[in-house]
Amino acid sequence: MEKTCTHVWESCLQIIKDNIPSQSFKTWFEPITPLRLEGSVLTIQVPSLFFYEWLEEHYVGLLRKTIKNQLGDSGRLEYNIVVEKSSSQKPYTTNIPSSGNGAEGKNQSIPMPVALNKDIKNPFVIPGLKKLQVDPQLNPNYTFENFIEGDCNRLARSAGYAVAAKPGGTSFNPLMVYGGVGLGKTHLAQAIGNEIKRNMPDKLVIYVSCEKFCQQFVDSLKNNTINDFVNFYQAMDVIIMDDIHNFAGKDKTQDIFFHIFNHLHQSGKQLIITSDKAPKDLAGLEERLLSRFKWGLSADLSVPDIETRMAILKKKMYQDGIELPNDVIEYVAHNIDNNVRELEGAMVSLLAQSTLNKKEIDISLAKQMLKNFIKNTSKEISMEYIQKLVCEYFEVPVEMVKSKTRKREIVQARQISMYLAKSHTKTSLKSIGAFFGGRDHSTVIYACQTVEDLIDTDKKFKAYVHDIQKKLKMS
Ligand code: ADP
Ligand code: MG
């Protein structure tokens, strides 16, 4: 009996359905149309090149087995990819041999048909405009002009500037900016976007936080609009993806981003990425994605020194049309030394206090305000700071605490540091142990227990700990 292509494909689907989760089946197999069966070659139509790549990467083994099962050893599968661009490009066909080792099919280099003219459904697209226009989602205040230069950011800033002048045209692709909370990653990444839009308004630039991207991906799975989602991002000239450490554990979204990344990179488009850690320290990200990040340049933002902090404050004040005595600026910059966002927050509180109480901003108001301010943010105390304080208190050198020494006063300083790190930071026991001289988490548990016992039994010891805790909160 003659088999028709629809029959064959239906039987294949039955097998596939039994072998993969139903959501995947719905997403990746339902949209496929069987086109023809010529001898033992089955041709199926897939909605996009991306779709083809995805099938090839995730389901090639299953497809190969299924085709063999249905069409015998000589069975083969060919793909017809819908090219949505109406121009001269003709629909093109490629094939993956469904027998043999498959290497030939997998490594085939494929020209890139692009689907740009399609009505791309995406929340960012401004409706009613013929040409694809996209709201870049940029904050206009985040400019290079407003981004004060210092030793802490020189490399990242100048690389960002180079990228902004020639998106996709430098070796800084991707450009990865990394650094701790509140050190200016989002500001700098957006400054690049704003600068590109200023000089090249036609470039399609999109800023998206990793979280939002993940959410959009989940939504597109639910609504069966995965193609629109991918097409949208693949149509961009510049993608700015903020906080990619949030990809940790989200394997499917990483997969999609990997594909988008490759597509854009191959077409000479620019990617700008930010992260709270250096690529090598990013846990929970797939190795192949990490290795992509190493293609370009990773530049870090570190904590600004006091001059830079003062310059940042002055700039902000100037923008807001406010003048402050120099000693107040210096006082604030001196006391808030680990985070630019907090620096700004302190300044805002200071202004609010002065307005509400109708008081001049002077050093005594600043002192009073900062006391409250720092108390409120005491949760962000760092282990470095705890260590510094404890060592100062007991007059022991910092290196000793991290060393292996078992001298009594050192052990005491070390155990109290661990105890305070556990109660005043959100750091894990493992990281606390690692920080205080590469010890393991059980050592930290033991230290905390010892300190608690001593607080209960030894009055002098209890006073030490309270003293230090007070300093920790007041400083
Ligand atoms: P991150 O994304 O690294 O957490 P942000 O980019 O949100 O940090 O920066 C926090 C705040 O600090 C923002 O208001 C930003 O404008 C400001 N800021 C950070 N670095 C600088 C700088 N070098 N010059 C001026 N403002 C800065
Ligand atoms: Mg940020």
C-alpha cells in the first residue's frame, strides 16, 4: 500500500509524542506541516530557520530514529524553511540525513534567511508604524556625559564608548560589563544604547533585563508565540541584556538566548551584557553560553575612590540645581564608600531632611542623617567590613585572621567575625568559611556555636561582642 506523506508524518508524531513532554511537543512539533514524500525522503515544513536549528539541536536523534522506524534504513528527512521575506530569496531546503552519523547534516553551514518584514508581535513594538520601530526601553538620563569617569570604570567606560561609536564593528562583541550592586552597570550599558540612538537613530536598539526576557519567553511559550519572540530579538541591531546572572538555573531561556546571540553575532550585530560577577564566577550558566561571553571583552566596574565619589555627588547636585558645602559632600562620600546607589540615596535623604525640617544642609545635619541612613541599610554590611572592625577592636592584623594560626586571640577574632558575618550578612556558611581563610562550613557552624556559648557564660566576652555589634551598626 502506498504511504502518503501525511500518514507517515502522523505516525512519526505518535512516536515523538510519547517521547517528549507535551509542552515541547506542542511548541516544536505541532507547527510543522508535512510537505511531500519522495521515495524514502520525507520533507517537512518548519516556520523559521530558528525552528530548524532548534529541532536539529534538540531532537535530531529522536527524529532520525523515528524516520528510520517509519521509512526504513534509507529513510531521510528534509526541511523546508519558510522564508518570510518576500524578496528574491526563494524558500530553501536543507536536509539532515536521518541515517549515518549525521555529522554532515549537523555541520552544514546555512545561509541566513531573515524574517524581518513580518508583523512582529511584541510589547515593545510601537503599533501602527510601517517600518519596524522599537521603543529601546532606555532611560534618557543614563548618558556617558552623566557617567563620571574614574579609575574604577576607565576600561569599561572607554570600551563602551568605542562600542557606541561602532556597534558590532569592534572586537568588543559581546561587551560584558560586570561589577557589584549599585556600581553603575545599568547606567553604563544604557549610556551605550542612548549614544547609539543619538548618532544612529535608525539602529534598532533594545534594552531588556534578563528577568524580563525570561518572563517574555515563558509568556511566549504559553501563547505559542515563540517565533515572534525570537524574530523580534533577532531583528535587533543592538541588544543590551542587563543582569544575566539571573539566567542561573533557567536552562531553556539560556538556550533561546544562545540562539539569538549566535544569530546576531554572526550578522555583525552588537551585544552588551551586564552581570554581577566575572564570567568565570558565574554559577548556573551553561558553559557554551559562558564561552560566548569570552569572545568579546569583559570589563569590570569597581568601587569608586573618594575623589570619584565626590565628583559623582557634585554632578548629581549640579543636575538637580542644588549646591552643597564641600565639607558635606566630602563627609557623605567618605562615609558611604561601597555603592554609588547608596551614595545617591544618602544625598536624597539629606535633601529631604533639610526641606522637611527647614534646616540648612550642613555637616551636623549630614552626620545626624547618615547615622539613620546607615542603620537602615545595616543589612548590607560586608564581610570585609566586619573583619576590619573586629581586627581593629582586638588589635590583630587582618592577615592573621585569615591564616591557619591557632593563637587564642586570633581564634577569638576569627570566630567572632564568622559569627557576625552569619548574623549580619546574607552570606552562606560556605562563603563565610571560604572568606575567612578557606575553611569549610562546619568550621563556621562550630565558631557560631562557640561564640553563642561564650556570650551566655562569659560576661567580658559578651561585652566585646556587643561593643563590636554597636560599632557595626553605628559606623
Ligand atoms: P548597577 O546596575 O550596577 O546596580 P546602576 O547603574 O543602577 O548600578 O547605578 C546606580 C546609581 O549610581 C545610578 O543612579 C547611576 O546613575 C549611579 N552611578 C553609578 N556609577 C556612576 C558614575 N560613574 N557616574 C555617575 N553616576 C553613577
Ligand atoms: Mg543594574
